Amino acid sequence: MSTETPRGIEVIEGAWDRCSDLIDYLDGQSAWARSQVNATRPEADYRTSDTVTLPTHAEGRPAFVDEFIQTAHRLMDNYAFLYGVPVYGYEEAIVNRYLPGQHFGTHPDYFRGSDRVFSAVVYLNTIEDGGATSFVHYGHDVQAREGRMVIFPANYLFAHAGSAPVHQTKYSAAFWARG
């Protein structure tokens, strides 16, 4: 594992401080479902988590959920400015829940027909054993720490994997910028 963060990967500590409130709110939702891979292969063995969508705007939910999305988008706007990446919008965010032993195998976030230019992950809880995001071409891991955000290009050079947590349930929110 590399100790130096590769250029293009930005790690922001303390991006969000109400992670436990968000987890409590989301755990009360009935919309959790097996995570999809894509429309042609909705389920695959290399992605075993559950997912719930966070629509950009929704009536009747706590204000802190909207604040969370707005904060993530603002930090992503900063990334776009730093790297000179034109962005015209964001996809709806999702939250992934990984029970011990669940994982997401190596993948890029860009796919044919996609206009994703970069991705972001916000870790909603700290995982002590396992649960890292591994950037496979760089030998670089980002550990899941509550409130930490990692932003990175969506292309194949930044293919990554979500390793399985060993003893805890991992929660992370995923965002994608379109350009």
C-alpha cells in the first residue's frame, strides 16, 4: 500500500459531522435493496451491499439530509475548480450499507455512454478492520473514517474496490459529477 496519495485523489477530513444522524435516519427507511451493478446485470457477485437512493430534493425529510448533499456538492465543486474539470450536474447520491463480509469488487465509475467525470465517497462511520477503498492501479487505500470524503476521477485509471468490513457494518455515500 502506498502512503503517498496519488495526484487526482483528494481526501477531505471532517467533510460531514452528522454522520450518525444520517445513519439513524437511513436505517429507518424501507427503500434499502440489493445494490445494482447496471441495467443489464442488476446483481453480481462482485457487489454484495445494499443501497438506498438519496434524491437531490425530497419533501418531508430532515433538513440535515439536504445539507449533507449540498455540502458534498460544494466540496465536489471545489475539486472541479482545482482540477479544471467542467461539471454540468450531479447524479442522485446513493448510500451503501455493507454488512461484515460484503464488498464491491474492482470497478471504474465511468462506463460506456456515461458522462461521469469524477466520483466522491463519504464514509459515514469508522471501520476498524477492513472496509477500505482500494485504488488498485496505485496500491493506495483510503480507510473508512467517519466524515472523511474521497474524491477521484471516474475513469479506468482510478478503478477501485470496496473491501469488506470484518466485524462492523459500513455505511458510505457515493456521488458522481457529470461533465
